[in-house]
Amino acid sequence: MQINDNKRLVLLALLSTIGATVGLLENSIPIPIPVPGARLGLSNMVVLVTLVLFGLKEGIIVSLLKSLILMLMSGNVSGFIYSFSGALFSSLAMALALKYFNQIFSLIGISIIGSTFHNIAQIGVSAIIINNIKMFIYLPFLVLIGIITGIFVGKTSELVIQKLKLTNNFRGV
């Protein structure tokens, strides 16, 4: 059964909203690590699932909509540029890894690639905004945290994809 355009649009809207909601909830979880910008990255699970089930275009759309909706829900307009740039770079990196290196990397590896590129983009944007290249000092710490959370996000995404493929809504996607 091939999924029709209306159903596809509804599913993508739901995924974007779920991603933003998870991101909002994630923002309320205190991280006991004193590294600016450190987050769990749980909302990226939705992006990875979308990339696998739908593809590059839809994954990027969900990723960017998730950032926009999260900004509107949280009111954090200044954080939007970081979220948006991280989401775009992360989505592109994961999509390329899925397309060209899926025989080498599991979804856990692809998730780690996504978190690494998300951190590179955010640090790059912050270095540009505050005009200080020393922001890259934080990158190794963020990448280490991203590896740990990327393992969780990748494994959870695998489980979610397995379950979704069993439902009627995601057959033919």
C-alpha cells in the first residue's frame, strides 16, 4: 500500500510537532554538565526516524519545522539560529550517511554523525556571532556528550522504526 499525499502531509506534521514537543520537554531537563549548549538531543530521534522512513527532503522539512515550532512554543528567539543551523547540518549529514554509508554505519553511528555535525554547526554559529574562534574549545566536550546521547537516540530510533513499520500508517513509506 502506497501512502497518499494527504496522509504523508499529516504524518510529517505530526512528526514535526512531536519533535518540537520532545525538544520543549528536553529543555526542562537539567543537565549536570557545565558545558554551554549541552543537551540530550532526544528530539533528533524524530528527525532520524523521518529520514529513514521518508527521505532527505522530508527529514530536512521536519527538522527545520521542529526548530521553528520549538522557538514559537518556548519563546526562545535568540536560540533559534543555533537550533536551525544545527538541525540543518545534522539532517544533511545523517541523510548523506544513510545514503552512502548505510552499509558501514548502523543508526547508532548515523545518530552520532548527526549529533557531531549539530554541535559543529552550533559552535560555528556562536563563534561567528560573538566573533571568537575560541568557542571551538567546547567542541570536544560537546562531541563526547553527543556520542553518549547519540547511542541512545540511535538505538531508540531503531526500535521506533521497527514498531512504526508494523503499523498500517507507515507501510509503503
